[in-house]
Amino acid sequence: MKRKIIGMILAAALTVSLAACGGPDSGNSGGAGTSAGTESSSAGTAQSADNDSAASADTGESKGGDVVISVMASQDWIQDAEMELAEKFTEETGIKVDYQIVPADQYTNLLTTKLNTGECTDIFAGQSGRFDIQTQFNVEKNALDLSGESWAGNVDRLAAEELMVNGKLYGQPIQDVSAVWAVAYNKKIFDDLGLQVPVDFESFDNVCRAIQASGITPVYESVSDGWHHTLWFPESCVAVEAQKPGTADKLNNNEETFADNEIMITILEQMQYMIEQGYWGENYMSNEYANAAKNIASGEYAMTIANQGFGDEVEAIGGDVKRDDIGYFVMPLADNQTLNVNPAGPARFVYAGSEHTKEALQYLEYMASDESLTYLTENVSKFNKLPYSNAPTAYSGPVKEFYETYQDQATVYQTAVKYVNPQWTEIGASLSAMFVGEMTPAEVLTELDKVRAEQAKAASDAAWN
């Protein structure tokens, strides 16, 4: 099993030199480089998904030999535990796994290029979402139909729906989608300062002021990664759906725009307010999310946006802050008190043009086995409940309390609304420009609408014709 890291600076050379199926191509989070001894297969003509599905119906297991399957993914999508399982997979089957990890801010463009040019890895990772997998990945052409695989029926229904087109399942979930992005906070700091969990933006503002006055930076945020700070906006848009039900449907039907929505303006204005008040500290532009647990554990910061496995990550730092010292509450922008659920997440797809579909399908079967799902849950702190009926549950007390607190829930807008998630990086760039005064909240939303319209027209969306 090999892991490689690729940056966009290598993309042009890789596109020319690497083969569509299984070559030492670029990858996901972290990057990918060519490993010694790995053969690069020649680019072949991509078969249709239906033909490949028929070909993959042969259930005979390959014993690998010199076969190397390549897996391309974005940063932070492939955990160490998965690579450890891949080593066991190699021991049992003889099939080697070549992980190719690409920095998050470069991944979407690189993957799109490879799919459009017919040059892709045997397995490629992509964000699920019933709209996006059609318009962005064209899975009916570029990926195998996985509906008949032995593990397919175990996938959580809501998660499966975000990976289906015309009733066919095209992807396999990688991560826990039951966990939500929420404000993770140091309960010790809150207790020491006599603070309560905020229930609206005013009380959140008061909490931040009190924390700041104590000499602690209220929020750890990391703009440099290009994706994390964006979470505050589409995740908080569940407040829009709570206050104006049906807005997501109107956006999907091109009957409304983001720029005309006053609640969205409020969300962005409150994000800007946090910056102006210094609640994100002085280094929010250069901070990295990989250092979030360390900074919360240090006590220098009180809160960050994280999933519900964050307490385990903080405890793993080895300081005084333990797992149960981390609590959670929803982002209270625009007074939101609705749980922001997202049944979509990173998923594995088998490339339709791969020369190693049988081996790639074996890999997916291995990763969805009882043993592998248990291993991932036990060894990846942020995995509380992977979206499979045969996966164990590992919720801590604070996490159970968090889910019990918020009875109302809605799907986040990057999944509920078309043409939002594909421009995640662009939205992040607009928000960064807003933070430094180069764009207004209204201009951020106008740009979002503009790109949505462009993507809709490119997809021949009838609502935009």
C-alpha cells in the first residue's frame, strides 16, 4: 500500500503521462507521487457504466499478484485506519493499493479534469449529493453501478439516496455522515466563566465577549485551508428553511435567489461581525484546521467548528482536556436552533474505464465488511456511526446530549440546493474577500447566484432555460 501527495503544479504533467486506469496518478488529501515499482497502465477507452457493471458481475475473487489499484481522494478523506486496513487487504488478496491524495483546494478541479479527459484512477473519491454526482461527476458514464454489490443493502437509506441516480447506487460512503458540523466548545472554560450554551446570536455574542475578556480567543477558525470557514454559511442556512420553509425548493426551481434572501444576508453579516470583534483571533487567515484539536486542548481557544468525534481528537493530544470536556451546540447565526444534518459526504466510486474493476470492487467489499467498519469506528475518533446497518455506534455522553437537545432538523444547503457544493472553494474565496473588505455580503451572494446559473445552464437544467 502506498500513499502519495499531488499538488496542482504536477497536474499538467500527470495528465499527459498517467493512464486512465490504475496509473500513478494524482490523488486526494495530502497528495500523490509516483512510487517505485508501480506500473502505469496505458489509457484505454472508457466503457459505459452498464457494460462495466455486467463485466463486474463475475464474483470470482482476484488474488492480485502484481495488480495495483489506485485510489484518488481529497485531503482528510482517507484516514490512517483505512490505509492500515488496505495493508491487511493486500496481505489477504495480494492486491496492492496506491493512495493518491490531493490538497482539498485543488481536488475538485483535478478530478473533473481527469474524468473529462478519460484519465482517472481505479477508484476516485467524491462528495456525494444526488444533484452533484450527476452534474459534476456524470456517474452514469464515469462510474460503475454498485447496486448489486453484497454491501449495498447495508448503506443507510438517506446516505444511499445521495449516491443514487435513476434508482441505481453509484457510490460507497467513506465517512460518518450522522455527525454534524457544530460548535465544539471547552466545557471547562464555560463552567469557569459561568457561561451557558447560547440559544441565539445575541447570547452567542455575549458568550464570545466574556471569553475574550478572560484573555482566551473565543473561536479557532482556519481560513487558509480554503474550506473550513465556508461551513458557517451553508450549514447555518437551515435557519432559512426553518423560518421560510420551502426556500430550498424555490432555489432549485430558479424561483428565488440567494442574493434576495435577507436571512442569508444576516448570516454573512454576523460572520463579518465576528471578524470585526476579534472573536476569531489574529491568526484566523493562516490557521490550519489540522491544528484545531491542539489549540482547543491548549486552552488558548474556547470553540471551533467540528464533528462530534472532536472530543476524542482533543483527548488524544494528551493534555488536561478530555473527551467529555468537549460539548457541542449548533451554529447560532440568524438565531438558528435547527440541527444541520447532511446525509451526504465523501464516497468511493469505481471508475468505469478502469482495467481493474474486479479488484476495485473487492476493495469496496472489504471496506464495507463488519470487521472493517468496526476497525474504522474504533480507530478514527470522529467516526461515531458510519452509515451502514452493520457498523457499530460509539457516541459519548456529550454527543448524546447534543443530539437530544435539538429536535428540529433540516438538510444543509450544500446538499439540499443544487449547484452550491460544487463551488465550495469559490464560496470560501468570496468569504475570505468579504473578511478583508473586498466584497460585501450582498456581493458574495450575487456571485454565488451567478456561478449557480452558469452551472445550471451547463447542465441544461430546465429551470434555467
